[in-house]
Amino acid sequence: MSAVAAVALAGSGLLLTGGLVALRARLLGAALALQVAGVSLLGGAGATVVLGADPVGSGFSGAVEPAFGIDGLSGFFLASLALVAVPALVFAHGYLPGSAGAPAVAALTAAFLGSLAGVVVARDVISFLGFWELMTLVPAAAILVSHREERARRTVFVYLAVTHLGGAGVWVAMLALARYGAFADPGALGQGAQLLVALAALVGFGTKAGLMPFHSWLPRAHPVAPSHVSALMSGMMIKVALYGLVRVSFEWLPEPTLWLGLVLLGLGLLSSLGGVLYALVQHDLKRLLAFHSIENVGIIALGLGASLLFAHEGEALWASVAFAAALLHTLNHAVFKALLFLGAGAFDRAVHELDLDRLGGLLRRMPWTGAAFAVGAAAIAGLPPLNGFASEWLTLQTLLHLAGLGSLGIGVAGGLATAGLGATVALAVYCFVKVVGLVLLGPPRSREVAEAVEAPLSMRAAVVFLAGLCVLLGVLPGLLLPRLAGLAPDGASLPTHGGLELPGTGALPAPALAVTLILLTGALLLARGRRAAAPAPAWACGQLVEPALSWTSAGFTKPLRLMLEAVLRPERTVTARIEGGVVQEIAYEGEVPHLFDTKLYRPVVRIASAGAAQARRLQSGSLRAYVLYLLALVLALLVLVRTGALG
């Protein structure tokens, strides 16, 4: 817990003062957090309580007294938090000055880090739920402080409403587990209680993680938050929610549940495909990245669901491999998504614009930030030899093995999940070809972009550090795999290797693959020499090349939108101005509505509002009416007791 406090307090000092002493204190606190988390993760230690009542094993304490501790799983998430928090806070050192409410946002950032770490190290229900609520409220305050317009206030309202309504499931699950003493003895849960806890945890933790269809808040809140807060929200807050889901599903429920594994697999498939499809049709860079967070949470859910199904079928080895694949992608997504959000923040600070159709050529204007962003784009698209490819390849191998199990139902589910993951990766490549082409390449599309300058040193250092982590984790993923597999409930022993070695299937020699790609690239550069293509004007069917003829985000994805028109349901409006019987001007507007909002949430909100309007009539202001209501309630309770309904 001292490590957690050191990270939060030193981070606050860095942001509030910006001085060199505070920077060193921040790095010292982060190093301490990494040391504590690393020893727990790599050493496989049980929970080490430094304050409060002793929990049973690595579980939670049933006492009211606060208790904190770290085991291997907590150590993994705490180390992931530190790896993302260090560059995020260094980035904020150059990003926050001059921003609206900078001192308040700085303090809220430190509180946010403390709440994230608090959820991971809490070992009693009260502390867990307290930090959980703080983790929800602090980002909302940071958004309100940094944005004063009506849109931001409405976004915060939706974020708090959805996460608290869905998050009620977290309270139900945790309090039910405490009521039955299931932290110490999962077998104490009866069948009905198991179903209640599993469903409540799935809804509660799934809402905060951004799993579809509980994700409505995520593409709204992430884009409007300050960029370093967006990096922490997407990089770690939704992963902390997955931490809670892992604790419940793998540790506090008495045995692997077939239906829960299938539901996680289904939600993972829906989230991965739905997230990447909606990301493709976005025009705002940060909103696009938010939908990709939903996609990658879906990939993690695929690994977790596969692990539960393997465990149910008695395949302990592959259950551990699938669990390790989910954790590895958790770490990888935290790294490359933090990189992309910080890069987007640097672009926004330079050009005050994140509309894809108004950017362009930023790789030449901002070479360090642009190159790091390109690495993050390649990583999230799953290109080798970067970290996104390593964990997605490992997840794909587990799903392929799941499809080959003897059980017909599980085999079909594994086959569908395999096909869905393959389609998700292909669409992610398609999406980030669009992003890199429109943001980094081509000519500038506005005066602000043409005059953009490179970000300050602290902002550049943060994104370059994360880009280096993407390369390192992609080249040597096998060094982590055995440790992550050992964190599964029946952790299997896997060989330590630089690449990914799996039993009975192919291997991914990641170091050799990286060396081969480097050698091939070098050979091509040598063969090319100093030759360069002669400059020539672009061909535009014989007419002059004008900015209006440039590719747009909508134009790039139009073939896909036409092919999936029955799914995406795009809306188009064409307006023509006619004078003297001749068309003078045609205006075209199109958008892809979010079907979960239009078909699911809006009807629910409409019904709830109508019900509230009817219920409001009961508030007449008449004391006699209120006494009559109480009398009717007492009579109804007496009748129920008399008939034995409440006995």
C-alpha cells in the first residue's frame, strides 16, 4: 500500500508543481510500485497484508476493518497501471499548462490513480466498493473541470447514469459474496446465489469495462476527457473492471460455469466485431479510439470465456493458456491505447482539431509524435512483430483449439469466435490504414495543420516510451507467458522462451520474426539506394487536383458501409437547390446511427420517463394523501404476512 500512496502522491506533486524534484519523486514512486508489483507477480507470492484484517488466502476479508494486500493477479494489474501512469503523467507535464482548470485536473488525476490502485489492492468489501465509486466519480469531475459547455455536462450525466445503474451489479455481487462467506469458501454459495452473483458481476463489471451492450457511456466519455485522463480511462480503468470480473468468475465462484463461459464468449464476439465496425465509420479521432477500446475489451473477453470453457471440460493446460492470452492482451492494450490517446492529445494541442477530414501530413510536421503514433496504430491493428499481434495470435490459437474440443456446442462456439476474431483483426487493419493515411500522410488539409509544430519534450518522451514498449512486448512476449499462465486458478507450467511456445500447436518465434523483418527492410533500403521517384502531378481524370477531391473518412469506408448497409443502417439526406429549373447545388449529409442507442437505450429511457411522469402525480403535496399511502402500505404488508407470503 505504501507503493500505491507513493505513486499517487508523487504523481500529484509532478502535476501540481512541474518541478524537477517532483518529477524525480514521481519516478521514485513509480519505481517502488513496479518493484512491489513485480516481486508479487514474478515471485508468485500470496496476499501480503500491510494494513487491517487478515484475508483468507488471496481472497477478501469478511471483517469491516480495512485490509489491503497484493497477490500475483493484483501485482500484474498494479504493474500495468504503473507502466501506463508514468508516461501519462510525464505527458501531462507538458499538456496541462494553459488548459482550463489545470491545477484541479492535476489533483484529480492523482486521485484517479489512487482510486485505480485502491481497487486492485483492496482486500475487504467496503474498501473495494469505496475505491470503485471513487474511480467512477473522479474522471467525471475532471471532464467537468476541463469542459464547461453543455455537451460535456450531458456526457457526464450519461456516463454517471449508465455506470451507476449498471454498476449496481457490482454492489449486489460483492455484498452477496460477503453475506454467504464465499470469499473464504466459494462452496457456501447455493445454485441460486451463484446465478445471482454471476449475473450481477457480469452486468456490473461489464458495464464499466465497456462490453456491448453495456458500453453506451464509453464512446461519449473518453473523447471529451483530457487526453492523459482518456489514456488512463481506456488504458486502465476498463481493465480494473475486468480485474473484478476475473476475481468473481475464476476465484469466488465455486467451479467453472459452462453458461458463463459461453456468455463471455458471446459478449466478447459482439464487442470485438461491433466495436471495430462502429470505429470504422467515425470521423473524430478520439471517438474512433474509444470504439476500439470496446473492440479490444471484447478480445480479452474471448480469452476469458475460452478459459472458463476449457476449465469446464477439464483442459487445465489450455485453460491456463487462454487465461494468459487474456492477461497479455490486457497489458498490450493498456500500452498501445495509452500511446494512441496521448498521440491524439498531442495532435489536438498542436492543431486544435481531431476531425479526420481536416488533418493530414502530421508525420512531416511532428515526426517524433507521428512516428510513435504510427507504431501504436500498427500495434492495435495486430501487425507483427508488435505486441498487439502477439496477444491476438495467442488468443486465436486458444480459440482454434477450443473449436476442436469434443463437445459439439463448445466446438461451434469456438469456431464462431475464431471466425469473429479473424474478421475483427482484418477490419482493424482496414480502420487504421484509414487513420494513418488521413492523419499522418498526404498534404495538410487546413492552415493549422500546415503550421503545426512538434510537441514539447515531455509529451514526445511519453509517446516514444510507450512505442518502445509496444516493440519490446511484441518481440519478447514469451518471457511473460509462463508467469501469466501461472496466475490462472489451476496454473500450468509453460517453458520460458522469447517467443510463444504452445503445446500441440504451432509456435510464434517472435524474436526471429522481428530480426527477419529488420533484415528484409534493410535489404530493400540498400537495394533502393539513393534513387527516388521523379516528381509528377497526381492524376485526377484530367482536372486540377483540388482539396475538395481529397479522400475523406466516409469515402474510404463507403464500400464497407454499402456492403453492411442492412447491419449499420446508414442515414442519408440529400438537399438540392434549384433555380430556373436547373440544379445549382446539391448538399449531401450522411451518418451511421448507433443502433444500441436508437433501438435499445432510447426506448428504455422513453418508457422510464413516461413512468416517472405518471409517478410524479403521486406527489400531490397533500398530507392526507401521504397518510393514505402509508396506511395502504401497512395494510398490504399485513395481508402478505397473514397469508404467509413474507414468512
